[in-house]
Amino acid sequence: MRYRKGKKTLYALLLTSVWFLSLSGNVKAEKRLHDQIANSGAMQVYQDRAAHAVNEKKPGIRARIDALLHPQKEQPQIHHEKADYKLLPVDLENGNILGGPMATEEQCVHYLLKINPSPNISVTPEGLVSYCYEEATKEGVRPDVAFAQALHETGNFSYGGTVTPDQNNYCGLGTTSATVQGGYFPSAQIGVRAHIQHLLAYATTRTPSSEIVDPRYSMVRDIYGSMTLPQWIDLNGRWAVPGTTYGQRIMNIFQQILEEPVKG
């Protein structure tokens, strides 16, 4: 008799345990559902507050009055001028850093877009090439070969190395190792200007006509003094290490640019 009562008691306990576990599982499931609803509600509150904050930031009468009483100064814009130059006859034996262009701006743009239809730059390809011709012509540097160097240094403006596109650094300026990103420049034109000035630092003792923005210009001039490196191949092992064929690679890209069709 006691055995039967004990057995019934055991069954009752088992049924109670199963019911409790089932209830516990439902509670957990309900808690998960509650958390989702609560999070959804919190997100809705957050979105409502954010929208309200945005609406509050919309300019009203007070903001307009403040703008009239305290006008903000306009940010200085870099003046862009069309470079004044004449194309030189093609001479593939000319390896000078200084001089005029042999390729047109259109040839440079066409070559870039053929190699990389979506260059990762902050301006249009036409704008970047125009800056290169403007800044290089002003300093007496060959703009088409300088652009060829930029193509080589940036992987045709696809990057992927230490330098990132937001730096506007087109020649690896200041990138002395795999962990040193080098110079940052506020605009494409200033980045091009720094590149041209760095070439000038190697090729001549003449100081740039524009304010120096190349952070390593003085360092190069201090090292070489009265000595200059007038040829692109003179940059071998200097601009890039080991760079034993650095100048030759740049001139090879330049020759490919010259193969692009010329308009008119």
C-alpha cells in the first residue's frame, strides 16, 4: 500500500516537474519576445527623439536673425587656373624631370580611365590632371611624367597600400615604411602641389614659386645641398627603396600615355 502511495506521489512529482519546466520554457520564450518588443519600442523612442532633434536644428527666425547679425566667413577657395603651356615634340630619349609636357591632358585622362574606370580620388580625373598641369607648369616640372609617377605610386589611384585616398597624397610623400602613412593634404590641388614641390627639391636648387606645402622639401634640400638629381632615373633608390628601376617604370608609363590618341 505504501509502495502504491509512494509511486503515485512520485508520478505526481514528475508531472509537476514537467509542468514547471514547460512553464519555465514559456516564460523564457515570453521574456525573449518581451525583450524584442521592448527594444523595438526603445528604438522607436530613439528615432522619435532623433527626428525631434533634427527638427529643432532646422533654421527658424532666431537662427536667421543670428546669421544676419553674425555672418560666417566663407572658407577660402583655391583659385584654379588653366595652365599656359605648349606641347613639346615627342622625345623618348628625354629623361629630364624639368621641362614641358609632350602628352596632352586628354591623353592622361584617357589612359587613367582605360586602366581604372573608377579612380578613388576626391575630384574628377579631368580636375586632377588639370591640377597636375597647372602646378607643374608653374614650377617648370614635366606634368605628364609627374602624372605617370602618381599613377605608379597609387596603383592607378586604386591604392590598397599604406596611403589612403583621403590623404590626397599622390606620390607616397612621407611614407617611409609599411606603417607610416605619410602626408595628409587638405585638397587634391594641395596634394598635387606638394608632389611637384618634392620633385623640385630633387631636381633643382631653385625654391618653389608657391608657398611650400611639401613637409619634406627642406629635408631633401639640406641633404643634397648644391647637388641636384635632374633625371627621373636619378630617383632610383632615393624616392623609393630599393627602387632600382624606379625611374624606368615611370618613363614606361609615360610612354604608354603618349600612345593614347590625340584629339583634332
